[in-house]
Amino acid sequence: MSAAPPTSRALLSIVDLRVRIAGSQILQGVSFEAPATGVTVLLGRNGVGKSTTLKAILGLTPAGSQVTGEVLFDGVPLLREPTHQLVRRGLGYVPEDRGIFAGLTVAENLKLAERVPDPDYDTAYGLFPELKQRSRQRAGTLSGGQQQMLAIARVLLNPNRLLLVDEPTKGLAPRLVTEVADVVARVAETVPILLVEQNLGLVRRVGRDAVVLAAGTVAYRGPIGPLLDDEQLTRALLGVGSHSRVREKQPEAAPQAQGMSAAHGAGGTAQS
Amino acid sequence: MSTFILLLLTGLGLAGLYYLVASGLSLVFGLADVLNFAHGLFLSVGAYATWWAATNLPGAGSEGLGFVLAVVFGVVAGAVIASIVELVLIRPLYRRTIAQVLVTVGLSLAGVALLQAIWGADPRPFPRPAWASRVTMIGGAAVPNSSLLLAVSAAMVLAGLLAFLRFTRVGLVIRAGVEDRSMVTALGIDVRKAFTLVFAIGGAAAALAGILAGVQFSVVSPGQGTSLLIFGFIVVVIGGMGSVTGTAWAAAAVGLLQQFVNYYASGLGDICVVALLAVVLLVRPQGLAGVAGGAHA
């Protein structure tokens, strides 16, 4: 089990995952795998169960919900393990609502997340120098973008084997979407990520494999390029038409993200 | 003027008593979502343990260091019983709120009945140092030392609790857990370990409240804890669940209001406290220190 796995091997395998919350069946048998490298993007329309999938992996579904099926992380079954223990196996979680502690300072939020004796503040502050300047500020008084940075910085303090990141660009201004995209791309160079994201510009830029959920099951599984290039398929699975109505900023954010990535490459700030 | 000072200081003494009862209640509810109706039992445990120790424990007594030893014994007993209650009765029932309420209500009834069965229903004279039954002249007012003892003890517990929450790792976990418990576990922290500790702290504070109430009233009786618990709950609701400082302000408000009103309009103090509770619930349902909308996830 502990021998170095070939890159093609699945790090996370989800087999027939079913979740029932408060009487309604959210997931009806979801199966997919996330490889040990790169970004796997979980796509689908609003309310299809993307966040629920991440929460079910982590054991964070609400009290009284029924979760069946199998989740294997490097061969170890996770579903019956308490959340705090499976997180210590190297799963970093950035939740949809950011999950930062508003009453704690920025420094306290980071300190709380330390799991190892030598937390990697260099990486966290290297990516988000602003957090260092604001370390004594209450996290609740940060802007949405800064809170998102804090939520990401927090998981980067620890060595992770897989990151579960839920809609990191949700509610952010286009400029911040670009910044988050840069960070996701950089983090993905070293850690595999299972990413829930609706911003197709970001998805195209960082994603390698796609899993599309529809009606509680997996509707598409495969490389991301062919999915996004097939306009008809994208529209059918993701409902991009209605989608852009809901999030007006997205059409302009997408091309911008691509443009900025080039600029970022040239700028190339310090990263070891 | 001397009347005002007397009412002020005895009111603060009463506030101190309420704070000691409410601080544990508030933290336990804020962190673990447990509405602990057995909290009053911890008061009685502390009081009876100290009462027992003063006559039976070697070295303990009702004066000087012997009394301190008896108090320590009572406080430790409260913390131990509270931890056992959490580990044995509450822990298997997390996420089952109604079952928890039933268990803690049942435990409080059974606990009082047990104390009655062993030591009888009649109040027993509580061992108190001669010093505690004297008065101190402050600004022309003869203030009972027992009131001062209560106020000072509560202030020390408040300061200690704030320092603990602010400067220790567990304190950080507790503050975060009061805000969003499941996110704390998602950071790889076993938040349930903190539950036991919070129960122990709450039990110790409640036991101290029971002991000092014994000193104040100079008797100990099985039902004492339960009647104080009602005011404890009122203070917790007014202060905002899970807030240590909010609870302190609420305790001060309730204690002073009750004392002043009872002096000027005999017997109306309790009603005024309930009226204050109603006003707070109408105007600021999250409590003085509570965050609007962020009840606790």
C-alpha cells in the first residue's frame, strides 16, 4: 500500500456513493476516481450534489443523513472514520462558505489549522502576503476575497495528499477570481485537487479531468478539454445558458483569467 | 449612600453566584449544543462534597487552610462528576438533542433524590469560616464578607477563564468550536476532547458556586442547585450562548437588578429579572454578546 503509486493510479475512489438528507435523495450512486496528480473538477448544475459529495467524503453531512457506498483514500475506507481522523490522513478542505472563524483573528485562524509541528507559513504567506499584514485583524472583518485566501492558506500550512476545494471563486469580483485561479494553479503543481467550480474559465485553465454530476449520478467522466470544446454537450450537462444568467460576472471573468495567467507567468514572484 | 453601596456590593455578590453557575452552562451549550439540565446537580455535588470533607477528610475543616482544602475537594468533585456525566451519559447522545434533554433532566431529578436519600431533605448547617459571617465596613456600609467572597471569586474565575480561552491551544479550539464545530473537525481536530474539558470546567465553576452559596446561606440542601439553575439559564440566555464576557455582563445585570428592586419593592426582584429576560429576547434574541444570525452551526 505504501509503495509509491504510479501516477495513473487513483488516489481517491468513490464507489456507488448515495446520500440521503432529510428525506430527499441527493446522490443516487456516484462513482468516480481522482488520480494522484492534477486537478479533477467536479461539475454540474446548481444543487446537483457537488458540495454534498465533498461533504460526504469528509463525513460532514448533516446529522441524521444516510450515507452509503464506499470512499477509498489510497485504499483506506473513509466513510466510517471520524472527520478529524480522516483529515489527518492528509485531506485538506476548503469549504464553499470558506468556513473561517469570524471571531478569531487571522493569526488565530491559521494557528488553529496547524496539524504538524512545523507548519509551512512560508508557502501560506508567500502566496498571500496580505494575511501577514492583517494577522491581528478579526477574520470576520476581512473582505470576501481575503476570507477565501485565509481559507486556502489555512490548508496549505499542513502537508496534504489531496485537497478538496469547493467553489473558491464563489461571490468574488473578477479580479479576485483571477488571483484565486493563479493560486489554485500553483498549488496544483504539488498537490492533487478535487475541485468544485462553476467558473468555466478557471476550470479550463487548471483542470485536467472532469466529473459531471446530473440528477444525482455521474453523467460524464473524462478529460476536460473535449467536454468544454463540445458546446452542445457542455450546454446539455452544465446548462451554461441559464448559468450565465445566474452569475453575471462569469463571462467576462473567464477570458480575463486566461489573460492574467500569462501575465502571472512573466511576473513569476518568489516561490520555492 | 451607604445603602446604595451595600446593595451594589451584595448585588455583585449575587451576580458572582449567578456567573459561576452560568459560565459552565453557557460554554457547554455554546460548544457542544448540550442543554445541560443536570448542571444544578454539579452545584449540589460541590456543596455536599465540601460539607462532607470539612468533617470527614483528614486535614480539612471549617477554618483557614482546612476550609480551603475542603473547598478544593468540593471543586474537584464537581469537575470529576461533570466529566463522568459527559463521558458516560452525554457522549453517546451527541446529535440527539431530545434524548440529551431527557437524560440531563432525569439525572438532575435522580441526583437530588439520591442526595435526599443519603443525607435527608432538611437543610444541613454548612461549615463556614467565622470570617465569612462577619462584615466589612466599606463607605459606611456593613457588607457581608460572604458577598465579597462571591464577587471576588467570580471575578477571578472570569479572569482565569478568559486567559485560558485566549492563551491556550484548547482555548482556541473552544472559541472556534463555539462558532463552527464541524469546521473545527474538518481541520483535523478532535473537538469532542474539548467537550469533556468544558464540562469539567463548568462542573468545577458550578461546584464552587454551590460551595459559596452554602457559605452565603450557611446551609446546604439537596434542592439548592436546581433553584439556582433557573437563574443560571436566564443569565445564559440574556448574555448570549457561548460568550464568556456576555455571560458576565448578564450576571451583573441580573444580580444588581434583583438586589436593588428587592430592596425598594420587596419581592418584585425575581419578576423584574424575568421581565428583563423578555425584553432582551424581544429586542436582541441572540443575547447581549451573541452574533446576529450566527447562532452556531
